[in-house]
Amino acid sequence: MASVSHPCLLRLLAICMTETPQLVTKLMPHGNLLDYIRKCGHALPSRTFFLWGKQIAEVGIFSFHYFKTCMILLMPIVKGLND
């Protein structure tokens, strides 16, 4: 996952394996998106929400293709281990 690169994604820096695993990313000055929308959403134009939705969809499609590629590469290895 650390090798995934997309302009709409935060880069994963590390994972803390505590009782509740936590992802470490770069500092987000406004906090997470959900809290930001709850706090400032009423003042944002609808175009902003549209662009965020578009970016989220692009990342979803990108992630699907990335993981599909990983599975294609790993399937022969997994199959070989099970033979």
C-alpha cells in the first residue's frame, strides 16, 4: 500500500500495530474530511462537494485496477504454493 501513488490520496507512511491498528499519514491541517465537512460544510459551495465526489470515485477506480493487477501477479505464486 505504501507504493500506491495518486494525486487524490494521502501517502501511507507507516502502520502502528497497537490494540487498534492506526495508519500514519502526513499532517492534514484541517483534520479528516468528515470532521471538516461537519464543521465547515454549510459554507462550502456545492461545486466543492461535486469535485470531492469525483476525486473519490477516481481513487476508487484507480484502487480497483491497482488491486486487480496485484491479484493477477500473485495468483500464479499462490497457486504454486498450493500445488
